[in-house]
Amino acid sequence: MQIIRFADLKPQPWRNGGGVTRELASRSGGASAGTAASEDGAWDWRVSIADVTSAGEYSPFPGMERVLTVVEGDLLLLAVDGAEHPLEKYRPFRFPGGAASSSALPTGNVRNLNVIAREGAFKAYTSIIELSKKRAHPVFEGQLGILLQGQATVGPGRAAGPGSAGADAESGAGPDSTPVLLGRYDAVVGSDSQPPEILGRGFLAVVSIDPVTG
């Protein structure tokens, strides 16, 4: 079971000075979740959290698709190719990475969850779910579970197989395992062989990166 601790991530300042980004995971060539790409834009997909502190233009990423979700703050005004989109908290928004885009902050600073994937190779999705203390939420291969708000624990759950869905609601983990407390914005890397299972109260972002086939 792999947990990416948000507190351990180094903030990278934007080139335009409008904020900082912390990369949770990316893939470039043989890289995998939890492994940062060595060069900006050199990845096939990336999941990051950005603190936006001033209005300004976003860097273009031609050939990529982006999914942006405000996870802290009230409102982000995102302009994409001249069309303005008001983005409220926990409402994912998809747009082309190569589009001319910029943002304004009518209600103050915001924190965004950014997911970007190479078109034709990967398709990215972000879902916001409410956690439960009674039924665990599993995180599967190709997914990251990111705690946005509240308190939660994660355990390795049971090995995949018939009747394996759902962890023990009392422990927050599968048999013979100890639950691990998650901090805010910590990310859990998914697995199909023994999917990590998250229990608690609050909100979880589930980011899925699916290979495009055919």
C-alpha cells in the first residue's frame, strides 16, 4: 500500500509567479504513480495540487487534456479561448490543454486539483465522493484517492476475489492490518490485487487515469 504524503511534496513556483504547484504523481515513459517526471510537460499524465494566489495566464499544453477542480476557496473564474467559466468548489471542469486559458480570483486565493493527460493515450477523470465510516471506499489500479476534507484512515483491505469488496467497518482496514491515518491532501495509490480501502468522514477525490485502447 502506497501513500503519497502531501506534507513531503516540494512546492514548485509557477513561471508567471501566480502560484505554486505540488506534484502528487506523474507518468513519463516507464514512470509510475508517485514518481515525478524530471521535466515540466515531459509526462503522459500528471496529478498535482496548485495554490493560485494571483490572476493570470496558464501555461499551454498542446496535445493534452486537463481536468481542473477547485478544492479550497469559493470560486475560480476560468477563461478558455475567450469563454469564461465560473468554477465552484468540488465541481470538476474539463478543457483542452492547448487552449488559451487564464484565471481570475473574485473571492480570493484558491487551491486546485489539476489532472492532465495526453490525448489519444490516456483519459483522465476526477470524481468527488463523500466518505462513510460504515462502508469503505476501495481505490483500484490506475486511481488515486486524495483526501480533500475531514478525517479518514486507509488499510490494504482484502485480496481481490469473490466477496472481497469492503473493509471491516470497525478497523478501517482488512484482516491482520492496521489502519493508517490520512492527512489532508494525502494521496492513496490504487491497486487491483489488494485495493486500499478508505473509511472516514469528509470528501475524497478519486482520480482515474485510463489508457486509451483501440
